[in-house]
Amino acid sequence: MRNPSQKPIVKSFFDPDTNTITHVVHEEVSREAMIFDPVLDYCAASGRTNTKSADVLIEYIKSTDLTTKYIIETHAHADHLSSAPYLKEKLGGQTMIGADIDAVQKVFGKVFNAGKTFATNGSQFDVLPADGDTFMLGDLKVTAIHTPGHTPACMSYHIGDAVFVGDTLFMPDFGTARCDFPGGSAKTLYTSIQKLFALPDETRVFLCHDYKAPGRDKFAWETTIGEEKRSNKHVGGSADMASFVKMRTERDAELGMPKLILPSVQVNMRAGEFPPADDNGTVYLKIPLNAL
């Protein structure tokens, strides 16, 4: 029995510690699912990790009788550690990130002095889609849309009447992603957003983060392409590239680094795996001084 609907079913999970939203998306008939941007709980003060957030996803997927096909990172996150390896162990599925992750790995491999054993070709991930690549989730076609600007490897995914945009866009009252990380570009982000704005206005937009803009009393992570085009405070309405680049550049110059960028990136560039243990059997995360 085929599913004529082009409306994937989406269940979203908000992590208040990192303001991250993880989306579990499935196709109704096949029950095939994909997980976007899962979180590994991490305490910076103690260096301890736990899988409480990931276990909630596992319970939902098992109780809903879903089969995990893909575990997707929309980009190498700088604000949370990924739980992808743990989820893959418990649920199966293939890990995925945009093909340009190699550009991120080359930069941050040097920042963290990861050594010659650290591959910078994306081989830590199972699938590396390029712009325009398609694959199936049950009867739903998924199209990868390269949307760099925040990072070189940012990828959005268009599935039926929905698109998952990572950090490219935020809620209209909050705006857009920063562009001052290595390889970031406000000009490139503006161009990427125009690719998303070419989708039908009624397309549901699912975000990876929300920081609850002033005046809003609830966190939110779903909007539409039409609403973003009309009222996004940074890029909606008649905002042109020059004005956007000026605004984004000035705003980014005032922002501090995300509090978990150093632990997050050195884990996430490895597809969520930790660096190799030292000769005493303990895993260490590096804090490069004055490097960013």
C-alpha cells in the first residue's frame, strides 16, 4: 500500500540546556524514520556525558514502531555534542552529513592538532550527500539542499511539504544564523536562504535551535517559508544582500563564542565519536588557547 500523502510525520524534542531541537521524522506507511541533530548530554564543569536525551528518542522510536534509516547532522554543531554513535548502536541506521564536511574537518583538524590519523575526507560518516542528491524515506523523496554560510557543510533537507534547515534560519522574530565561524560567509548565507525561499510558501520549516526572542513567551521551532519570506527580521521582506551582509557582519562582531564550541566541534567533526584515549585509557578533549 502506497502513501499518497506528501506530509511526513514530525515529532520534535527540545533540549533546554543547549536550545537544540531534535526532529524525528517518519513516513506513515513504511514507518521508516530519520533523526535530525540528536544531542548527547554533556556537563562542561565535570566533563561527564550521559544519554538521557538520546534515550527519550529511543523510547519514542521503539514505542511508535519505527525503523531508523538515517541519523542526520545538518552541520557540525558548535553548541552541542552529537549522540549519533549511541543512537546508531541502539537503533541502526546510517549517519549522514553534507559532503563539504571535509572543509570543516581540514580547518578544525588543525585547530585541535588532531594528527595524521584523523581523516579529513568525511569518512567517519556513512553518507555524504551533495547539493541536489535525493534518497527515499519510505515513499517520500528527500532532497538535499546545500545551504552554506553558517558553515561550509550546512545542508537542508526537503521532504514532502517540509524542510529541515539546521541553523540556516531561525524563527522570524529571531532572524538568521551567525556567519563568523571558519568558512562562514554572510553573502553565502543570503544566497542559501534564497534557495530555501524558492520552495512553496506553505512549506513547513523545522529549525534546529530557538532562543525565544524578546516578547515571546514560548520556545518555537516550526514556521513556514511564506512567513520567513514576509517577516524574518534579518532577511524577510525587501532585505537585499548588501544590507543583510552589513547587518550580519556587525552583529556577529558583537557575539561571543558558543559556550560548548570547543568540546562540540572536536567531537562532531568525528561524527560524534570521541578522540582516541590517551595511554592511560582516559579520553581527553582539548582546549586550544587563543586559537579562535
